Amino acid sequence: ATPRTQSALLEAMQERQVTVDIATHALPRPFRVMATQRPIELEGTFPLPEAQLDRFLMKVALGYPDESSENDMLLRFERSDPLETLEAVIGPEDILAMQEAIRAVRVEASVRQYVVNVCRATRAHDDILLGASPRATLALYRTCQARAAINGRDFVIPDDVKEMAPHVLTHRLVVNPQTRLRGRLPGDVASEVVDTV
């Protein structure tokens, strides 16, 4: 998007409001921004600044579907578009209640310190120019609580941190130019940090 559009998106993501002319409008809760990225097609696009990337909770790489799933996709879309009949399965109040419940998932002091140590290690790593921000630390903490809840636990374990760290940290890290020239990407460095802390 253009810088002006990115600025408006940043206001929505951080302030949870939008400003049109001189009128400011609060966004409804829950409010989420989901975006797709196609790093191959960069012509006519502007890269997102680090401050905006930091406000995305996670980056998840989907890749291509397997052969069976791709065949199933063709069958689903053969006669009609299933998105036209898609219905909500949960309401906003349910999402807010789940968000509140996730905050009750326990994180023992040693696991909390592990989250902090992983994020701080990115700031001291030789291959990283810009490490994980305090916002990233909080994002990793919250996603670990969510993963524990999804797995039916009311407590976080170190494996939650190991699983969520690449998704939460990779898009926030800026590697040194020399590191990039050696073919190492932020995801490689994030994985190394998780493996060594």
C-alpha cells in the first residue's frame, strides 16, 4: 500500500481507531487485521516499516496445499463458490470471552523468564541488526497462553514457546546485510536463537 494507507492502517492497529478528515471513530472489538504477503511481486508496492510489522501478532507461511487438498479444492469450487454460503460460527462476544479466558492460563516464573530470554537473545545476536521488541515479548507470551489453551491446558510449557517463537519473531527481526548475503533469513536466525537459549 502507499505510505498514506499504511499510516491509516497503523492507526487502526495501534490506536484501535480510524480518523477520517477530523472525525475519529473507535473500531469495534474485536478488531483484527489480516494481510497476505507475496514477496515475489514487489513492483508497485511499498515495504512495510518495522513499526508496522511489529504490530502484526504472527506471520504464518501457508505454502502450497498437498495434492489431495488441491483436488478437494477443485471439487468444492466445481459448481459454486462455497464462500458465498459461508456463515459465522462464533460471535464477537464469544471471541472476547475467549481472549479473556486465555489471560487466565498460568505461566510459571521459569517459563516467563524463558520467553524474556528468547526475545532478549535476538537483540544480542551477531546476525541481527534489529531484534525483538518488548511488543514481541508480549506477543510471544500471549500466543503461548493461547496455544496452551487450544491444547487443553491451563498452563504454558516450554514447548509452547519453542513452537510459537518462529511465528511471532521472524517478521520482526532485521538481519545484517552480510547475514542476508550469506543466504540466512530471519527465520533461520530465529530458529537458531530458540535452539540455543
